[in-house]
Amino acid sequence: MPWLKEANIAIVITGRPTVSKYWLQDASIASGFVWLAAVNLGLGCAFGAVYNLMDEKESHKRESYVREALEIPNDRSIIAILGIGYENKKPASKRMASKSEVIHYNTFGSNP
């Protein structure tokens, strides 16, 4: 995550599989709230994925690097690093999905 060098701060999001069977969901929700709080304060926020459910080898490599660099205990899984700071420039606009693509009524694919 070379872009992380430009962030004013970084927040590492971790989860504890031994504490909750919903550790991944809990950590994901926490990262979303941190992101929203940063944006609400007028800051930029970028998500750097560390944990990778689909590629255990890559996930272990990334987690090990972060764990060793920051001395994070082994009982925590490292989900992501959020880079937070003042934006140098506004990010390019993205196409937002239309409401009919993401909102469905009663059954999937049913739109008013």
C-alpha cells in the first residue's frame, strides 16, 4: 500500500476470532464507522485490505507483515488498514449504481 505513506494517520482494523464468531462482520462494521467519521470531519479515507478470505496464503503474508511491523498479538486477525488524512486532490467520480440496480421489492429483481 504505497499510498499509505501519504496518509496523516493509519488505523489498523483487527478482529478476534476467539471472542466472537462474528469477528469479521464486527471488524467490517467498525471500519465502516471509522470511514464515515473521517469523511464527516472533512478527511479523506482509503481502505487497504489485509485479510483475504479467498487467498489464505496472500492473507497470511499480508497479516504477518503488519503484525510484525506493529507488534500485534497473534490472537487478532488483521482485516485492513485505513489511511486517513487531508486530500491533495479530489478522487475521480465513480458511476453510482441506479436505485433500480440495488433496491428490490418483495423479491429480488422486482422493481416498482
